[in-house]
Amino acid sequence: MGFKEEYAKFTQPSNEREQYVLKVIKSLPREQIVRSMKPITVTRPDGAKLTYKVMPDYVMIEGMRVPMSGATAQKVADHFGLSLPNAMIAKEIYQNADVKVSAKPLSGSGTTVGDKKYTGKDVVTTGVGYAPFALTYNDKINQQLSEKGVKDDQIVSGFAKDIIAPVKPGQLGLYGLFDSKGNPIQGGTGSTPHDTSIHTEYGSFVRLISPDVTITYPDGKEEKKSINDVYHLNRYNPTQPGQAPKAAPMTGNKATQVATFTPGKPQSGRLQLLQRIDEILNKFPTV
């Protein structure tokens, strides 16, 4: 039996599902992930250019992008010696993506699992962590990418929430789901009230990034620094089953700090409404 069938057996979020996901992902060759990573370059206000590498797509098993908790995401990043992004990096990845796909969340469109049809409301009441929804949403993403004619080495973005480094202790960081105008439905700092131990969503995945960044200054001088020092990433702490972890900030040289993330422009009234709807829906229990 393949990964998808085994994953679907867990149905709703649980410690057992997180343990299974982590075990399977750890079986992936690190070289496979590292070789696939692509560089992106962004320019700071002072003219310096920052270059770091990112996975072109999210962590996948047998072609399926795998939802997981924040704590599991941190363990995956640590296992491969890579890092989780923060909201700023997630936005930079979207802005520099080769192919951008507008998000079409199941809570708006509804979906079909087998012979059963779910309305958008049904999706919410059933739970955004319901395993079959992850399978159908992946199929939906793949269809969108296929229609765009995407190639394997292209950076893709827009259709999912990135599981990002925690903004606040004990709270899950999520950022993404970009609309047709390029605005994130799950925006702001990315902080959510969800727990970090087992909360998962059908459209929230992990895109790993390089642990270092190359800074090219206006005078041509280059310097390599830890991405934690440059972007001041926080971490999810290890937890015991059923416990929510606390975030411990990485220390770094404040002189290298880039500006704190803020949206590029005020959100439209429609986007504010979508954001509010998203926040309300996310408060529904998933187990």
C-alpha cells in the first residue's frame, strides 16, 4: 500500500499521523532535496542583494504535498539541515516564483471524495485537517499547474499556505494562499492561534530553504551568513505528544537584521473580508 492510502487511514490530525509523516519524510535522500533547490535573489533597501535557495515546490511523498504540524515541520527541517521560512521569506518566494497559481480553497469551492460531495460549509465542519481533503486538494493543485505548463525545475507558488517559523510562542505560523491579485488570504505576520503539535490543514505545506544566505553589497563585496541571523527566524521547540511547544528565537547580530515584514500595500476590502472569513473558519475544531 502506498503513502497516500496509508495517510488517508489516519483521517483526522493526530500524534500518530504526525509520527507516520515524519518517519516517511526522513526516508527521503537529503541529496534529492538539496539538488532540487533553486536560488532567488532579493534587494534590500540599502542596495545589498540577498541570495538563498528554496525548494521549487513543497515537501512531497509519491507526488503528494504533505500537510503536517509546525512541530513536525521543524523536525523535518532539522533532519535535513535546512530551515523553515518566515512570512517575509514566504512572500519573497511568491514574488520570485516562475509560476504563480491563484488559490482555490476547498472551503470556497467544495469538493468530492469518492462518491460523496462536500460543500464549502461541509469542508469546514468536517475539518480542514481531514486527510481525504489533502488528497483531493493536491489533485486540484496538480491540475492547475498542468494547465500552466509548469516544468519540474520551476519555482511554483500561490496555491498553498506555507508552514512558517513561529511568530509567537506556542502558535502555528501560516502564510500564503494568494488571490488573483497577488495578495495573501492568510497574510499579516502569519501568526495563528492554532497549536503546533498536531494542527494540520489540507492546503498547508512545508517548503524548506537553505540554512545560509549570500549577501552581495553595492560595492561588490560578498559575505555569507546564517539565514537565521539575517532573517531572525524563530523555532518550534520539541514537544511531548499532545503538548504545544514554545518558540525560542535564534540569536543573531542585530546589525544584519532586515526590516520586519509588513504587507506591501493595504489590503482591499474584498481581501480583508476573505482574511476575516479565513480566520473565523480556522477557529472551527478539526478533531
